[in-house]
Amino acid sequence: MCPEQASEHGVAVVARFLEEADVAHEILEHDPTYSTLDEAEAVGEPPQHAAKTLILHDRDGWRVAVLPSNRRLDLERTRRLLGGTAHLRLATEEEMAAAFPHFDVGSLPPVGPMLPLPEVIDIRLLYKDHVVVAGGDHRHAVRLDPRELIRVAEPRLGDICEHDPSPHRKGFADLPAP
């Protein structure tokens, strides 16, 4: 990494990575936000087009999951899909700040040269023509095609979100029709 890249922070790091990977994207500047749903509103996107990046930690290191912002991660589903251990858990803010200093905590993008690529992406995102993700800082978001994210990261795809606990619901019943 050259010295100029070492000093980059946030959206500059993400933009450079996406440009080098030849990923079509749009950088969106907005007032500071501290949640992906607020970020979607700030850039004029409906909540169902926002995706969040979660950093997980397991015995063998960092794992990255990307899912719709209006959904909650089902850690057990994710553990099974990734073949993770019983130690798989969400990373703490302190761990993220120490491990990923080029990005603001709470604004980790799904891709970047200092981040592990997503290992799992929730299948619901494939039904979108675009998603808005964190840009690495609290003032920028990135709009891109979720299939481009999959092309770059080559993750597992699966259902990693919590489901309605109703007994009549099964598996992928809450996925949109193609």
C-alpha cells in the first residue's frame, strides 16, 4: 500500500477499491447518520434498499455478513451456513475500531482493501436492482448493484435473517416472489 492509500479514510478507501474492482457505483453524500435506515432516508432511498454490514468474530478471525437493514441477523443460521463455531459472535465497537481504523465504527462498508470480503450475503438482497450500503464514514453511502457485490466477494448466499416465530411460517416463506 502506498503512503497516500495509508492515509485515506472512509469513502476514499471504498471508492478506490470499487474503482479498482471495476464495480459500477455511485457515492452519495448526506448529513451525518448513525444507522443504515437513517442513511437510506438521508439519500432518498426506501428502507428495503438499504443493506448493513455486520462484522462477526470466530476463533479463526473476522467474518463479514451483509443483510437488509430492516432485518435482524439470525446468528444460529449464520453459524450453520458459515460452518462457524459456538464462539461466533458480533464484534464489539472497540474491536471494530481497533481492527478497521480506516472506517468509522457503525459505517463499515461491505468491501474495502482493509476488510475481509463478505463471506455471506442474505439472499433477499438479490431481489433488488440496487442497494445502498455504508460508505466507510457517517457522511457517505454507496449505491451499487448487489450482484456486483457478489461478483467481487464471491460469498455464500443464504437466508441469515431472523424469521417470524409463527409456527405456520416455513423457510423462505418471507422472501419476495421473483
